[in-house]
Amino acid sequence: MRLPKRLSPTTLLVVAGLLLALISSILLTHRRHTEAIEADRIARTKLPDTLRVVTLSGATTFFVYRDEPMGYQYELVRLFAERIRRPMKLYLAHDLDEAERLVRTRQMDLCITPRAVTQSSKEELLFTGPEELSGLTLVQRRVLNREDTARYVRDVTGLLDRTVTLLAGSRAEERIQRLQEQLGGTINIKLLPSDTLDSEDLIDQVADGVIDYTIADQELARLAKTYYPNIDISVEVGFAQRLRWFTSPYNEGLAKALDEWAKNIPQEKAFKTIYRKYFELNKNEDTSSAEQPQSPTERIPKGPKIGRGERTYVHEGGISPFDTIFRKEAARLGWPWQLLASIAYQESNFKPTVIGWSGARGLMGIMPRTGQIYGASKEELLDPKVSVRVAVDCIRSIEKMFKSIPEGDDRISVVLASYNAGPAHLQDAIRLAQKYGYSTTKWAGGIEETLRLKSEAKYYNDPVCRAGYLRGKGVARYVEQVMARYNGYLEHTSSKD
């Protein structure tokens, strides 16, 4: 047997060097792998430097009103961002599929459009934050007299042999079909196309007496009741679903922080204020009654004084105690002063210290941010002279945006709608009118029609729309009421001017 040849010292040194290099490489790779695991763990558990939020525009999620960003879910997540001291960026998705894709690919950190928590969705998404239990509810008119009693439904069995109007293909249609089987009777179902109507439209029709019954998600129904106190939403017709915000499973730290915050948020004053704003406060308190006056003088305040405490304003005839201010400021605008008076009544009922649900303040219903733009503080907006001055400055700026509309009632109507909702929504309506063949210079039958369409997802998600959801029918009603009252004021004051 031959013994192996003895290696030279030089060869041993080379071999030793190679072994050391291999060991060093293995140790370095292991260290880098360990560091990568640790970095990934830290990244998963840390909060983002900027909270990137995605949502769908909608009545309860996010919308712009009077150039102010609003929405129940939006205000909640803004509260959370303030709590963790992070700046927030908002992105509007066109549908929930897009929002989910952005979250899964980590282009967005969080979606605040609540989604049903299901076993299959939990495999790809991490549900977090506030939890809502939302089912379906019957929307009908309240009982106001004996004649209404026969129409009123007290529980789901009362739907038998009644006609319920629903959107085709909706969750409500599926629920009613099942309810018929459970009750062993017939519910007359009237289906309407969902490409031209939405649940809000059907709720509006119930409130207006066009239809007797529809079914809507509870959260939307609660919101609608703040616009229509004459509806009843007490009868539940579907099992509640768990709805939550969602993030990527990667964002463990964000989800943990959200869950901890959500545990205590219902007891906090800020949350209660937000909830009350969207689901309890009467949304018509910024405006006057929906009913029009029987005579021009019916809306003119009675009595010698308006106001309380130190701020008391004497009414010496005419329309209001503020007619002198309206006359002076209207001269800068080139509008009849009675039109400013009509806006003031619509916004505040001539109560100069009123603050509406949206935050609009004072005689002319000015938002604080708008006041800042025109040099007035929140406190100064409660001064009638300042309020009317800012309103005229604002209206003059708005009017310049719509010079393409000929002077007259059409332009005034568009400017009034912009004053109420914000110019961006009227610019959306004009682009929609151009796209869908409506008049872009006429209010009635043109811009008004497309403005109303902005409450429907098909239209507010249209690429030409940039300001998202708007309850356009409410804005159209605002214009109608202001113009009707203005004409009444003109008749009342014509003999005195």
C-alpha cells in the first residue's frame, strides 16, 4: 500500500487559504441572510414613513364637498394618521379589484373601503382597523297619519304581496329571493337596471313617494336618513356582514397599530364627533326646508330682531336685517342683491352665527378654508359683513371659471351649484355633458342632468370625472330653491326699489 505523497508547505497554505475563504463566504452569506431576515422582520413590523391610502369615492368613503375632502372612512383614517404622526397620501381607485391589487403589490399601504371578511379573502389580505357589522335594511316612509298605517311594514313577513323595488343583480335581490323561500309566499320584486340607477336613487324615490319600498345597506341607509327624516330604516332584512379595512399580510406593524387604535376609538370624543357628523346630524340644516313658500313673504323673517345675546340684528322691513350689506356687496358682483339674500337664507336662515354639519359657517355658509383664502378667520366668518364680502369674492372667482356659459340664469345656476358643491364638480359635469351629448352651456336639461349623475358609480368613476362622488341631486335642489326664493324676493321688493 502506497502512502499519499506529503503535501508541500506551500500547497498546505493554499489549501488552508481556500478553506478559510470558503468558510468566510459561508459565514458572510449566512450573516447576510440573517440580516435580510431581520431587515424584513423590521420592515414588516415598522410603520410606513408616509401612509399611502387607497379608497373608492362614495357617500360614506370619500368625496369632495365645497372643496373640502370629506367622508366617514376618510376622516377616520385621517384620525389614525394623526395618532401615529404620519403624513397621509390618498389615491382613488375605480373599483375594489384595483384597490386590492394596489394593496397586494404593496403600492398602497391600506384600503379604507370596507370589505366583507371572508375565509377566501383572508388568504391574500390582512383585515384590520375598525370593524362594522352591516346588513340590509328595508327603506320605507315613516307613518305620519292613519292613512300611512296600512302601508307600513313592521317586520319581513309584512313584505308578502308588497312590491319592493331593487337593483338588478344586487345583494338585495338575492336576499329577497331567499326571503320568499323562507316565508313561503310571494314578494313582488320590481327590478331596475343598475347601470342607470344606484341605491341612493331608490332611497330618494322612497322619500319622494315615487316607490314605497327598497332595500339598502344599513350604513348607506343611516346616512340617507340624515337627508330624509321622513324615511324609516328600522326593519332588518338580511344577516349582518363583518366589514373591515385591509392591508397586505406584509404590513404586520401597520395592522397591529390599527387594531390597537380601533379597540379604543369608539370611546374617544373625536370618533363620536365624526360619527355624529355623518350619521346623526340633519344634512338639511345648512339649508332651508325642502318645501317652497306659498308666497314670497312667507320666507321673510317676522319680528323686529334676529339673533341672540350681544349679536342682535334689527329687521326694519325689506327682506332681512342684512339688506344694506347685500346691496353694497351685490354692486361689486353685478347680481341683484335679492339673489345674495336668497343664498343667505338658504345657507343660514339669516342666522349669522350658525355652523352647519359640513363646517360651513355664518350667514353665507362659508367653509373655513375658503375664508382663509379670502382673508377671513373662522371667527370673522360669523360677522355678517365679512361673510357676505367673502361670499362675493368667492362667487366672482367662480364666475370667471365659467365664462363659456352665456350670461343669464344658466350661468347663475352653474355658479350657484359651484358655490354649494365646489367648482371641480361642475367642471366634471360639463365634461360629462360633452361626452354623453348633453348641452355644455345650458343648466336645465344639460349640466344639471350630468351633475345629478355624479351620485352614480358609472359616472363619478368615469375617466373624465376628477372630483369623484357628489350627491348631485341635492345640489340641483339647492339651485332650484335659491332661484325660486330669489324670484319671490324680487316680486316682494320690486315696489320698494
